[in-house]
Amino acid sequence: MATAKSAKKSNTSKEELLEHYREMLLIRRFEEKAGQLYGMGLIGGFCHLYIGQEAVVVGLEAAAEEGDKRVTSYRDHGHMLACGMDPKGVMAELTGREGGYSKGKGGSMHMFSTEKHFYGGHGIVGAQVPIGAGLAFADKYLGNDRVTFTYFGDGAANQGQVAETYNMAELWDLPVIFVIENNQYAMGTSMKRATKSPSLWERGAAYGIEGEEVDGMDVLAVKAAGEKAIAHCRAGKGPYILEMKTYRYRGHSMSDPAKYRTREEVQKMRDEKDPIEHVRDLLIQGKHASEDDLKAVDKEIKQIVNDAADFARESPEPALDELWTDIYA
Ligand SMILES: Cc1ncc(C[n+]2csc(CCOP(=O)(O)OP(=O)(O)O)c2C)c(N)n1
Ligand SMILES: [Mg+2]
């Protein structure tokens, strides 16, 4: 684990560290609350939690600028919160209520915000990858210098459409950052059982795409890698691959009994690599914050999450005639 020294070395200010801490904690507490509401029967259908992977989106969003775009899979609550979508609207969508981002008709996997340039939320594994290249194509066509973050998992990385997208993205120099969130499992299948090469980013070489592996549990490493990838894209050099080595603490979805790995494996990750504890250590050891300061942050975040849950419960279910709206764009 990095020490306070690494914060100084990276010239990360106290304010930045506190911001990373706050944003990662918001995702974690939001997801814990979503897990509770699911257990109470208030969230139906699928619900895939992001707990453990928070540093990936928070680090990349810290490097992003206004107008940059993002698209991801069904494990999408963290991405929405990190790009500034309202926790109330996200929670209300999870509970299928009118106040949700898709008026309660989409649920956990299907939310969008054109205002925040968040393009979903996709339940078909890998489907968001060509969509991300399409968003990047639009920016290139319009002649601006925006980039698109296209997130997908280690399992999705084996999809044929990813290979096809790599080829076209490099051929057309599209400003797309392929973010592989390698959390080591695709449902109950460990990467070791499904993939011969342990290095997913290196596959880009077959298409001429540069990339690198990143410690996805270290928000500062993620941000630095994000800045590099963004500079590459904005300079018109085409796509870039970031393989984030990360880990999900919870099951694949809420209905996963998690028989494919040991409790000890998960506990070891939590103890040794937790992304929030890492920043907490930097803050405390660097004397940037006291235990009491961080307790106050925790309290503030819990309040935001409780307010979101209250909003979600109080928002009505969508009216029946909503069945016939929003079918075609
Ligand atoms: C085309 C397709 N095949 C299979 C599934 C079922 N499925 C849903 S998630 C998943 C695993 C994907 O794992 P990964 O890409 O590593 O993402 P993670 O869940 O770890 O975030 C599978 C096989 C699906 N939704 N779509
Ligand atoms: Mg995975």
C-alpha cells in the first residue's frame, strides 16, 4: 500500500485527496444502501453492485473534462454517481419509481443522462463497446476534441465485437479510451479459467492500439493513467486501452451465492488493497485530515444516501399510461 509519501510525490493536494475520498465513499455507501433496499424487496430484477471498484471511475472522472462521454455495462451505478448524476434519480430508478432517470421504467441497468454525457447502462455483455466507438466517431466527425470512456469487463473483453471495434477505432483514429475493468471474474468464471493470456490490454497490439495495465485500486494511479490516455486521444492519435486491475467484493449480482471463490480471498483484498482505505491512509498519515474530519465526511455522505433512499421510497410508481411512452426516441 502506498504511504503518505506517494501523495506528496504525485503532488496531490489535500483538497484533491479529500474529493477522491468523498466520491469513492459516496459510491460505496450508495451501493450498500442499494443492497439493503434489494434485501427489503424494494429493488426488483437485477442489481449489480460496484463495491471494491470505486477507484476506477473516480480516478478517470477526475481526469475527464466537460463534454467527455462515458458508456458502460449493467454494473453502472458508480459511473453515474462519479460523473455527477443525482443519487436521488439513480436510487429512484433502482426502485422503479417515477422520479428515476428513466421514469422508473429502466431499472438498474438502463439509465441515461445526456446532460452528463452518460450513455448507459447496457445489459448485453460487450454491446456498449461499439456504441462507445460510435460516440467517439460522432465527436471526430463534429471536429471537437472530446473523448469517450468505454468501460467493459474482463469477460466482455473476450467478445468478438470488441475485436471488431478495436480494428475500426484504430483505423479511423477514434478518440475512445477502452477501459477494461478487470475484476478477475465474469459471473462465476475466474479469468484464469476463461482466458489464456493474463494480459488483456496487450491484445491492442494486434490492431496497433497502445495501452497499459493500471493498479485500479489506486485512485491516483488511475487518474495519472487517465490523463495520459486522454492526452493521446485529444492529440488525434486514436484509441487507447487502460486495463484496470480491480476486484469486486460482492457477488456478480445480488442473487449470486459466490461459491466460486473463498471468503479469505475477498477478505485479503479488502485488507490489503481497499481503494478507500488507501486514500484514508494518505489523508491521515499526511496530516491532511484528522479521524474526526473523516467521520464528518462519512456522516455527510450517509445523509446524501439516506435522502436518496427516502426520495426513492416516496416517489410514486410510474402511471400505467407510461407503458406507451418513450418506446421510440
Ligand atoms: C451477450 C451476453 N452473454 C452473456 C450474458 C450473461 N452475462 C451477464 S454478465 C456476464 C459476465 C460478464 O463479466 P465481465 O465482463 O467480467 O463484467 P463484470 O460483471 O465482472 O463487471 C455474463 C456472462 C449477457 N448478459 N450478454
Ligand atoms: Mg469481470
